[in-house]
Amino acid sequence: MLIGYHVSAAGGLHRAIAEAETIGCNAIQIFVGSPQVWQTSVVDPSEIKKYQDALAKSKVEKVLVHSAYLPNPASHKDTLRRMSLKKMKEEIRTAHAIKADGYNFHCGSNQNSNAEGVRLTTETLNRLAELSDEKYPISLIIENDAGAGHRIGDTIEELAQIWQGIKNKKRFGFCLDTCHLFVSGIDLRTKKDIDALVSKFDKLIGLKHLKFIHINDAIFELGSKKDRHELIGRGHIGAAGFKALLHHPKLRQLPFIMETPYGGDSKGAIPARIKELKYVKTLAQ
């Protein structure tokens, strides 16, 4: 199975591969720049070469690039949507340059209504595909949200509405985050719950379009809308839910990527992640 973490690329993209190797990941997620700023630096070709050399020697098979936190494709503000398009295109450029397996992002929020948010998200994403199709034809991965504060795409039904409006469907796929699903009101604690989720996604969107899973436990309860991740098995979803998820025959081939807390201070972060990854692999056996 493909299981790993969001790892740090601070100091150079190649450092993310080194961290992944230390922990034992064969699938990872990274930022390609600071997630807190609008400016996107162009990655030097020499750094891309270092990254590619490190990747080729590693056990990492899948790399997902996560967007910065700032883009908001659903925004009711034209200026913010234009800024989001520019930022996302720039990050896609880098993701394509390093031959990542996808570029993952959220739909954002809309202060007016969910209906307008869905419509504007679809328009923005269609334009994003047009702007990047010829130069940077990387997979564009839509992630579900936790649902707080006018957020768009927190239910499978809403994701399906966006999907229906996507013109160039071959460019797009989905990533489901377990914490987001749970706090948005989708139970994941039993095999029956996982079966229901898989069935609904397959019916409304199509399981072949599900490309990644973010595997995170939830600090807060079912339907709370509070997006706070917890270590696997220590939150409200619990070990039984993750075991059912990892064992589902229609999901086992997907990359599972954790965005869980480090589980200790900075000095103990890597040992804590090694321990958690071993635990998840045990659940998957």
C-alpha cells in the first residue's frame, strides 16, 4: 500500500524526499512554496534536479502538491478569484516541473450563498484548466472541506454539483479528507459507514475519479464543522474506522497521506511520525 505524510520542503524540495525516506513513506504531499503568501517563487532548475535525483533513489511512488492556504476559487469577490487563479497557475507550473502526480486544493468559501459558491468554483476551475492545459497538464485534485463558515464542497452532493459543471473532466480528480468528512457530518466509524461513503461517491461522481485520501483523525465530534486533525486512532473516528477504510477493497490501491499533528516537540517529531506510520501500516495489514 501507498501510505505517507505531508512532509516539509523547507530548505529545498529535495529535503522533503530525505524526510520521507527517514520516516518510511512511499507517498507524500508537499508545498512548493510558502503556504501563507501570494508571491510564488520560481524554483531553480538546479533544485528541481536535486529533487528528481533524490526521488529516483527513494521509495516514494506518489507525490501530491498541496496548494497554498490563500486561494479561494469560490469567492464572491472578483479580485480574490483572479488572484487565486494566478497563484494556483504558478503553483501548478512548479508541480508540473517536478512531475508531481497531482495538485490538491480546496474550493474555498462564499459569503453570499452555497449556490453562488458552487457556480463560481466551477467557473474558476474551468478557467484554471484552460490556462494550464497545454503548458502544465497536471491532474487538478479537488479536496472536500470541513464545512465551517460558508465553506464550499463539504458534502459529496456539493462536490458532485461542482463535478457536473466541470468541462474538461479528464484534468480533474478528487481527494477525500477523513477528518473533513467526519466533522462535516459523514460518519466513518464502522465498515458500514465506509461502505456507504464509497457507494455514494461512486454513484454521484464515480470512484475512478477518486485519486487520493487524506487520512486524519478528528479532535472534534461528528458534525462539529471544526477542522482539527488528530493522530490516527486517538480522535473521534477511532482505530476501527481507519482499519475499515484501509481494508476497503475499492480504496486499497489509493495513496493514503496523513496530515496529523507531529505528536511531540520538534526534536521528537520524526520518531513520533515513524511510530504513527508503523501503527497505520499495522491497521492496514
